[in-house]
Amino acid sequence: MSPQQEPLNVALLGVQEVTASTLYGMFDLFSSPGRDFPFITRGIAGEQRMRPFIVARSRDEFRAANGVPVRPDHDFSDCPRPDIVCIPDFFVMPGESVAGQYDAEARWLQRIHGEGTMLASACSGAVLLGEAGLLKNCDATIHWAYVASLANYPGVKVKPHQSLVLSGEAQRIIMAGGGTSWQDLTLYLIARFVGIRKAMEVARVYMLQWHDQGQQPFAALMGFRRTNDAVINKCQDWAALNYLTHSPVAAMTALSGLPERSFVRRFSQATGLTPLDYIHGLRLEEAKQMLETGDLGVEAIANEVGYEDASFFGRLFRRKVGLTPAKYRLRFGSLHRALKTG
């Protein structure tokens, strides 16, 4: 970088209930390119290539979701022109509408995006892109548990298994999924704006790994939710204890007292899953636990969770989880053992 070249401005949008680890983790990573790698390898800090700062609707201090105080550097009226705006995740109930709560943020995002600024979101931060009306007819991603939150916005095409999605005109909207995929987002932005070499240096300094498997292996295949339908609730309770039963869907249908087609339609409306997919979800979640915590063979696990055909079990597991049972065990079994003995 020549002495005349100014660092890129990276605005980190702070809202009430923001996740402090993402907000300040991004701040650290965006501060690193050009500066940290020379320091740890030669003892002399290099020239910083990016300048992160926190912007919010007001410069008044507020509390992050875990109580950490956040003191914004700028509000929307005095914010320097950003080259990039990142929207960290914030605490919101999955699927809950936030309409009208973030109008100031939505207007600011609309304006600066119209002026050519790159917008990037992490996890539930994508909700604010929806509030700004920027996701219509766009591909998107978000944490696997928050897919329903984007259903509040028309035309959004959610790719729930992808940890990173580029969208919009000239790919000026980038979304990361959940958890630590904000690190992938930050590295991508560093590579795109500063260069791959600098992004690799940041990855080496912070020992970061790319989430090349996406979100699918980490996602829960289903989330039990109590519905307003007492008949379906009764069937859910039964399934939780009896999913190994032969022909469990037929048994649930009989328990409901409904005709088969009516039961399937009513169950799907209440839970978001067909009865068969619901049973598969229960069985595969149990299989995941067994792969993480034990040494039983894959064929034996298939039988234990209700599948007589191990090859069918393997294909189903790969399709739903994104990894074969053996690769899932290799990845998450070692993590479980490390956490148990650490």
C-alpha cells in the first residue's frame, strides 16, 4: 500500500442485543490485514489495510446480548463513507417478526447500498437486510435455526445448507450462515478487497479454518415444537418414545383417529414436516448421537434406530446430514472425545 492510500472503511453495525463475540471478533480480524503478520514474523507491525469502526443509530453506549458494553464510534449522521458494512448477528427469536423495530437501520442500509457500498451479514443479521427490502428475489443464507425468519420477506430464496452466499447486483450483498461462519465472511471480504495473500496471512495468524462443509452437518434435522393442535401434540409425544416401532406413521394415524390423508395434511401443517420425515428426523438425530459418543458399527446403528437396510440408512444420512455416517463420526466423534477429556 502506498503512503497515500487510505485504509478501507469497514462499518460494523451495532444494534441492541448484538452478539459481542461476532461484533468484536470482526473488529479484530478487519484490523489485522497488513499489520499483524509482519509483527509476529519480523517483530514490526505493518501498515493496516482496513479500518473497522462501530456505527449505530445513536452514539450512546448500549449493552450487547451478553451484557458487554458497546460504545459506537459513529451514528448514521456522522459515519464516514463505508466501503463495506457488516451486520453481526443479534438476539431475536427464530421466526419472530421484527417489523418496525429497526426502521432507522433499514433506511441507512438502503441509502448506503444505493450509493455502492458492499453489505454483508452474519447469522441473524440477514434479517436487517430483509427489513431494508434488499433480499427480494435474491438468494440468501442464515443460521439453520433462523430460516423461518427470512420467510417474512417476499421473494427470498434461502439456501440453508450454505455457509456463505453472494447475492444481489454485482454480488454486493454477502450473507454468512450461523456460528463461526462469520469468520469465513470476514476472510472472504479481506480477500476480495485487500487480496488473497493478506486473507491467508490473517487465517494463519488467527488459525482459522474454512467451513467447507457448510451448515448442514451442524444443523439439527428437526426442532420439536408444541403446536396448537392437541391431536398432533399427542402423536409427537408418542413418536418421541416409539419411533423405532415398525410402521410408525400408520401407528400415529391410528392414534389420531383421522383418515390417513387428513392426518398427513394436518401433521404437516402443524409441524412443517410430513409424518415420515418427522420419524426420519428422530431416528437420524439418535444415530448422530450414537456416532458421536460410541464405537458401534454403522450397520448396527442403522438397526438400532429402526432401519433394516443399512445401505438405505447410509444414503438417507448422507442426504439429510451432508456427510456419510463414517465421516460424521470422524468429524464429531473426535470433537466429543476432546471435549469430554479436555
